Amino acid sequence: FYLFFFHILFFLFLWSYWQTVFTELLPIPDR
């Protein structure tokens, strides 16, 4: 159970980091 929780946290952290990098690489044009 603990390992599962750790994986979820890690996944969330990775997703957040990836989104930030992706946004920096490809900035969304604001209208």
C-alpha cells in the first residue's frame, strides 16, 4: 500500500514537471 501511494505521488510530480517543461518549450499563444 505504501509503495502504491509513493508511486502515485511520484507520478503526480512527474506529470507536473513534464507539463512545466512542455509549456516552456511550446508556449501556448494567449488570445
